[in-house]
Amino acid sequence: MTAPTALWIAHVEVTDPAAYGRYAALATEAIAAHGGVFLARATRYVQLEGHDRARNVVARFPSLEAAVACYNSPAYQAALDHARGAAIRDLVVVEEVAP
């Protein structure tokens, strides 16, 4: 039996677009290096409940462990240095349910 895939879900309010752009470019590389694939990235959305943040990102990883390893990797942490102070973010990783 294979491990379930996992979704990396971020809700972001960008406060410094230039710095956040540097984060996004570096984070994209780190996410891809860990098998992450973007499913949604700042696309149209409808906020039905909770706090509205205009940038919503969903990426699929091969496993929960791969997503967490990506977050903790030196490459992603270097990218994250650009996001600190440039955005208000919530990030969660959840395993997908098998169909």
C-alpha cells in the first residue's frame, strides 16, 4: 500500500509584493524539488467562512513527510526568509483521503 499524498494549503495576505515575489520564485524551486505540484496558486476563489486572505495556494506532495521535509529544507527556509515580514500567512499540510 502506498502512502497517501498530502496537500500543502496556504492562505496569504501579501504586505510587500517585491519581497514576496522573491520568496515565491525560490519556494517554487524548493517545492518542485520535493515532488510538490501546484494545484491552485492565487487563482479565483470565494471566501465562505473565516478570515479572508487574497492569495490561496494548494500544492500536492507525494506524502505528508515529503511536504514537511520541503518546509524544513534549507532551500525552502532560504525562500521563507523573503516572506517573513512580507506577508501574513497560515500554512497547513493535510493527508488526502483515498478515493
